[in-house]
Amino acid sequence: MVSWMISTFFTKQGVTMDRTIGSSFDIPSASLKSLSSITVILFIPIYDLVFVPIATIFTRKPSGITMLQRIGIGMFLSTISISIAALVEMKRLKTAQEHGLVDIPNATVPMRVWWLVPQYILFGLSYVFTLVGLQEFFYDQVSNELRSVGVALYLSILSVGSFLSSFLISAIEKATSRDGHGSWFNDNLNKAHLDYFYWLLSGFIALGLAVYIHFANR
């Protein structure tokens, strides 16, 4: 459910912030997505060459940690990433209010776009643990003849997550916009409450992590 947010709400946050470098160049907000990709590219070799050998010393396992532990760590990092996104959005909304920009949807909030960097990097780290771990899990836990089916099951998780995300947003949009109240996803992001949505999503992920740990330990 978290992966699609990089190309939607994270990007929308960046559009409203100060993206200038130097006197005239503006960083495209969508280009910040590359931070997550760069994090994945850099951290995967670090994971194999540094993290696994160190973890092996403590766990005595060739892989350092199990696939289930790797997935759990990724879910935890996702929770932290979304929580940081919520805190940054609270800061952005407060800054917009202090400068009287709430009713000016196209105004640039005087807050540097670099505030978004930690959430992008943490998302990249969570990807290395969760999605790569899931791919390994589905590929490893089936017979040789069914490994293509295992990969298909892995991809189906991403599809189901996208459907659930769409359903959740539709439900929240309907619930928060009734009776004339402002929607959490108002077109004017300075009147919206993405921070509420981020906290809700963070709670769902934390709950899912608790359930996951319960069943993974059985």
C-alpha cells in the first residue's frame, strides 16, 4: 500500500514546497523519487557485503537473518517512513498557516523540499527488506516446477495493495467530505490533511506488523 505513495502524495507534497537550487533552477518534484531508487541500488550491495556478514556473527545463519525477519524489518521501516512523512506534512501545514498561504493553493510554502529526503530514503530501505524479501520468499518456498507461480503470487501482492489503497482513499474521501467538511485530500493541499492520512496508514502498517510477527513466530 505504501509503494504507490511515492508517485502520488509524496510528489504532491514536493510541488508545494521550495524546490529552487541557485537563483533560477527548480527541481521537479517527481524527480525526488529517484532517491528511493538510488537508495535501493546503493544499499543492496551494502546489505550483502556488510549487513549479512555482521548478522551472521550473531545469528549463525548463512543469510544473516531469515526471509521472514527481513520482511518484518521492511514493514517496520515502512512504518517509520510514513510517520516521518506525517511529521513533515504537519510542519508544512503549520508553515503555510503562519505565512497566510492556506487559501492560496498555488503558492510556494517557504519550506525546503529537502525535508522530504528522509521519507524517500527510508522507503528505499524498506523496499530492500520487504519487497526483495517477499520475492525471495515466494521463489524459495515453492518447488522448482512452480517457481513461476511463486513470482506471480509475489506480483499479485502489489496488485492487491494498489486495489486496497484505492478503496481506502475512496472511503476516506467520502467520509471526510460529507456535510461540507473539507476532505483530507482537498485539491488545495494547504487545506488538506495528508498528515491525518499518513498517521492512519502508519497505524495500519503497525497493526499489520503486529499480526505478521504473531503468525511468523508460530
